[in-house]
Amino acid sequence: MLTALSIRDIVLVDRLDLEVGSGLTVLTGETGAGKSIILDALGLALGARSDAGLVRAGAAQAVATATFDTPTDLDWLAEAREKGLEIEPGEELILRRVLGADGRSRAFINDQAVGVNALRSLAQALVEVHGQHETVGLLDARTHPGALDGYGGLHEDVAAVARAHDARREAQQRLDTLRAEASSAAARAEELTLALEELDALDPRAGEEAELAGERALLGAAEKALADLSEARDSLGGDKLSQRLSAALRAVEHARGRALQAVRLEAENAGTASEVSGHDHPVVLRLAAAAEAIDRTLVEAMEAVAQLDQAADALDVEPGRLDKAEERLFALRAAARKLNCTVEDLPRLRVRMREQLRLIEDGAEALTAAERTLTAAGAAYDVAAATLSSRRAEAGDRLAQAVAGELGPLKLDRARFRVALEPLPEDRRGARGAETVRFEISTNPGQPFGPLDTVASGGELARFALAMKAALAARPEQAQPVMIFDEVDQGVGGAVAEAVGRRLQRLASGGQVLVVTHSPQVAARGHTHWKVRKGDRDGATITTVEVLDAAQRDEEIARMLSGAVVTDEARAAARALIEHPDR
């Protein structure tokens, strides 16, 4: 629903902010007051063609902003997302257009810059315009299938056709894929067989490259460590060091024994032999300490050699193991280069090759099964499409009768309407059914049916659109956009004008309709009444809009009844028309 319209510097409007309610809003005013400016501004906000002439004289730019309730339609929301907009149901939808005096324009949706085409595309689902110079919506034949399906309550039938179409398309794609793969695999059968034999002999495993690379690094490091240990053992001297240390220990022990003997002889010569043991003599003590140090060194050296031998035993690897790991790694990488893939892909490629060869062997059976699936899917689609076609024909007959009932009161009794269903060629039948749907009219007896825009005049076209909308609105579940009718009552009065007003009021119940009118019979049906005025302000001509209260509304409709001079009789007639519009 349209909730607000803001206009800045468009033609004769300098600044205007309007709140728009539900129901029927009527716009009245003297000819030339600027009623069309309001619709032009709204059209600008909706992406209509721009013209620098819309910018008010002396202004740098014109701005039109239309605020809507965001649609809940999933297709509309999906289209918005495709255009880069994140719009959630329930939030405001603000469409804004800025037009410079140089004719350049910019478009925004919720303050995000968009292309004018994107703005127009999204706005088409929000508003339909039916007027003297253009009718948007019904003239677009692309809207006719949706309108007919909505009128006939055929949404489930349409969904069934879409599902059947998707199933048929998937079955066709599966068959095409199998045929292409079978043809390709057959041409490569010999090559695949040889390559698979090589892969089977190689037997690659997932993650094997990383394992081999790690093993090669480990074995290489182990070999270097063994060389370092051997060098360390050689530096220690091994058994030779032990022999040298043992010899040194024996020599020191001999020296200590001789030193002890010398000390004792000296004590005997001095007559103190009984008092001297010799063991505490400094030389003997030092030689004893040297012997202990050599003994410790001998023990530590033997321990070091033993530890080095144990480390070497721990690092000892199977002879040739490194060579085997490297040969395996090189073989895997060579196979990957040959098959133009990574080593990690080799196991998966092996599986795919088996599947391709199996496809050659079992291809006939698989293709036959896929063909049967496609045949069944095609038959299911034909049934669903035929059901939809039948129900569309029934709904089209009902709609034609409903529209015929609306044409007479609108002074279009010579016109005829029909729903034309034309079967599509087999290759063009799709998710929307097996036929085109077009609304066609004949404006006079003997004239052939044709597109809706063959109606003679703009006024007749607007009234025909009103008749169509009135008939379509008979289905309350049929969602309606905001509808705008510009002088739909031109050239008619009396009973026809009353019929127009009655249908506009019916359309507006539960929805939203804006109508520009010169007819008091139509204006009397409005829920909200806007009066467009043109006046002077500071030497400039300005258009304003006044929302009328009950008394002002009586006076305006009286003016429409009587002309320049409003009489008491006109006021009484206006009150009667408002209170009893059907009399």
C-alpha cells in the first residue's frame, strides 16, 4: 500500500507532503489546477521517463518520494535481492527519484542508489496506472496469465505444472549428461583402460603423498644423525680411549705405590717408621686423587660410548627404506603429471575412471532407464499442463462473462471481451503451461478481436480497465496493487458516472485506489478527498493540495455540481449524493 507521497519542486509544486490511506482517494479541482502534477510526481518516483521540464522554474532539482508497505510476495522479494537490496517484509519501502535541471536523474530505494530500470521493474508490481494517456498493467500481456490464474484460483494447478516441468527438465538433463558421458567415454575407452591399469598397479592411497614426504624427511634426518653419532664416537676414541685411560690408571697406581715406598724408607732412615704410614703424604694423596679422577673419566667415557651406541641403535633404519620411499613418491608424482592432476586426486580419478568404463559397459541400460524416466516425466507434464489448460479455459469463460456484465453500465456495451488461449509449440511449453494467455477485445460488432489498446480513446481504455479490474476483483484472494485512474469518467455522466464510482469504491474496499475525477458521482464515493488548487504566492504560481473535511467536501462536490456559483440547492444535492450515492 502507498502510505506517503512527498514532492519537491516539480512543475508548480514547491513543497508537498501527503499521507495516503486505504480505500478510495479522489482528487478534484478546476481544470488546469495541477492534478496531473501529482500523478506525474508519483510516476517519477516509480521510474517513469523523466523530463527536465518537470523541474520547477528556478529550482536546481526536483525530488519525488513515494513510501510503500513492503510487499510480502516472495518473487518480488527475490527480485529485490537479485538487484542487491536487502528488504524485509514489514519495513518501509521508500522509492525516491531526483531529477536535475539538466535532465539527469538518480534513483534510490531505501536510500540505496539503484538504476532507473531496477526502480521501474520493482515498482511495476506496486502500482497500476490507467488513464487518458497510458495504461500500465493490463496492456502488458505478460500479466495476463497471472491475472487469469488468480481469478480462477488456479495457483495449485500452476504449481503442479511448474513441478512437472522441473522434473521433466531434470530428466532431460540427466539423459543428455548420460549420452554425452557415454559418447565421450566410448571414445576414450582404450585410453581409460590403460590409464586405469597403471593406477591399479600403482594403487595410490588418499594422503599417501604427505605420508611419504614426511617419511622421506624423517629417514633423511636419521641418516644424517647416524653420521653425526659415528663422528662423535670416533672423536671419543672408542675402545682405544678405554685402553689409554686404563694404562694411565695403572701407571698412576704404580707411581703412587713407589711414592708410598719412598716415604716409608725415608721414615725408617729417620727412625720414625713406626709413626709414619705414608698414606697421608701430600704426594701420595695427590697421586691417589689423580687415580680416582682417571677412574671416573674411564667410567664416564665408557658410559658416553654406550649412550652413543644406544642412540645409533635407536636411529637404525631398514637398509634401502629411504630409497623405497623416494621411489614411491616419485612414481606417484610422475603419474599425477601424466594424468594432469594432483597426487591427492589420483585415488578419486581412479574411481571416476572405473565409473566411466562401467558406463561404457552398462551405458545402454542406464540410457534406457533415463529415457524411460524422461518419457514418464513428459507424460506427467502433459497431464498437468492439460489440466491447467482446461481450467484456464473454464476460468476464461467465466471472466469473459464477468467482464461483459461490467461493460454495459460503463457505456461500453458494444465492446466484447475474450480470453485467448493459444497452444504453444512443444519446445516452448514451460513452467507456466502449454499455452499463451492474452486478453483481447472487439470494440464494435463485426470488428475482429485484438489487443486491449485497440480501444478507440483513452477514456474508453481507462473504463475498460476498470471493468476488467472490477471483474478480477470478484476473487477476494486476488492480490491487487495500488490502482490509479486518471479521469476514467471523461465524457460520461449520470448513470455511467455512478457506475464508474460504484466500481471504483468496490475496488477500493480492502485495497487502495486513487482517482482523478471531474465527476461528482465519483467524488461522492471517496473515503478521502484531496482538492488540488492553483494560486499565487510571492508572485509565483503554486499548486497545493488540501485534504478536505466533511464540510469542505460537501462544498467541493456542490461546486462540481453547479459550477462557478455554488447554490443551496447544489449543496443539498451534494449532501444527498454523499449520503445516498446509489439514489
